Amino acid sequence: MAIITAVLVKGIQESATFNGIMVAIKVAAVLFVIGVGAFFINTTNWHPFAPFGWTGISFFGHRVAGMVDGGGAPIGTMAGAAIIFFAYIGFDSVSTHAEEAKNPQRDVPIGIIVSLLVCTVLYIAVVAVLTGMVKFDQLDINAPVSTAFKQKGMGWAEGLIATAGVAGITSVLLVMMLSGPRVFLAMARDGLLPKSTFGDVHPKFRTPWKSTILVGVFVGALAGFLPIDALLHLANIGTLLAFVIVCAAVLIMRKKHPEAERPFRCPWVPFVPVMGVLTCLMLMFSLPVANWWRLIAWLGLGFAIYFLYGKKHSVMRHSAS
């Protein structure tokens, strides 16, 4: 975290170069897994195709559809989709980097859609290969790729896969850490957070250096002292809620402010935002109930910051009054 924070404080060009190297290593390993592992697929390992069912939706801990495990947590395809949703969190961060894009009106939509499609294909291909090589219940959840190749007599690939795993985690951290301070920078410009800290841009590096360091310390502390599952689920449900709010905001803006300038225009309104709200809510209700309590506590902290500071200093509020 210290190294990543230092890279991000240094500048966007250094961050992009560093991330490009990490992504290249990760993609090369993913293509290796798909290309080599495909020769060891045994299609009988895919039967039954959905052993825990297609659903797994609960409503505050009460099962609506699908099955639950011994602890009451929902299991099934939808529950699994909600848990691995963190793998898609990076795509929304593309929009927060629009300020660094040369032609954001063209580049940002292309970046989001193309990266989403490419990564979805790679995700599905990797999981299809792994579960085809080894039965799903025989995979080591802590190192499934290494385990699958080791069982097929290719233990030599373990080092390559481990290196790619570290590169993958590093690139994800870099993108997330790059996005957070810029969200805070936008909020500080709106008066919702103190400008002296979150709105301070370094005179030489031109990065929000103070908020980047604060985020780095905060993330490092959470990673060091909280269980990884709790962090994972909290990130999922928080991001899903943000997507629900964004989708709802599109509907409200189209109705109340149709004349507003729109560098990026959502197509097929109201179908796309309505489906966005419904699918995100469905995934949220597929997460274990403990995540809702964490979300409520997290939202409580956010509301406290807003009502104690943000509302009073809001630029929009002052301009409207």
C-alpha cells in the first residue's frame, strides 16, 4: 500500500505506466491458463452445471429463492454473482478518470464498454477451464488455479500463476486507489468535504496528494485488521448501492433537467436505468444479511459527515439560495 500510494502521489503518467505493466503480466497469465488448461478439460466435471441452483436470493436473511448454507447465508448462482461482483468494480472507475482523458466524450464510453466485454469473456473462460480441469468441489478456494495445474502434473506453472496473482491484486488496488481521491476531490470542489485536505492538488505532481495519502493509510489499516470476506462484501454492497443511486439519478435528471449538458448520454432510457436498479437490488439481496448492517453503519457515517459539514458548505446550496 505504501508503494502504491507513493506511485499515485507521483502522478497519473507513472500510475498508468505501472498499471500497464501489471495488467500485461496478468493478461498473459490468464491467456496461458485458458490456452493450456483447455487441453485438460473433462466435460463430465461440468455436471451438474449449477449444483447449488440458479438463484440464492434472500431478504435480510430470509430466503426468497434458492438454498442457504449452514450459517443461513444464501448460496446459488445469484448469490455467487453478488459475492464476485467486486471483480467488476474497476469499470466504474474509468468515469472518475475522465479529467485525465484526452477526449473524454469518446474515450470514456469506449473504455468502459470494451474493458467490460473483454474482461467478462476472460472471466468466464478462466472459470470454465478451471472447473473443466478439476471438479468444483475439489478446487482449493485459496489458490484454485495453482491447484488445478498441480493436479494435472504442471506444478512448474505455480510460480507464474502466483506472480500474475500478485500483479492482478496490485493493478486492482492501483485503480481503486486512483479513483477514490478523485471522487473526494470532486466532492471537495462541491464543498461537501474540506478543500484544504481533499481538494489540495500538489503544485508539482498535479495530484490530490493529501487525500491519496489518507486513503492509502485508511485502506492499509482496514486490510491489516479486518477479515478479507468482510471487506469484500462491504465493497460489493456499497458499490451496488452506488450503482442503484446513479441509475435512479439518470431517471430523475431526464425528468427534471432534460436541458442539462450531457457529455455522456445513457441510451434506451428508461429501460437501461430501471433494469440497472432492479438487477443491482437483486444482487444486494443475494448477499448475507450481515452486509446490510455494515452498510447501514457505513451510511450512518456518511450521513453524519454530510449533515455536520457537507450540507453547510455545499456550493450548490449556496448558489441556489
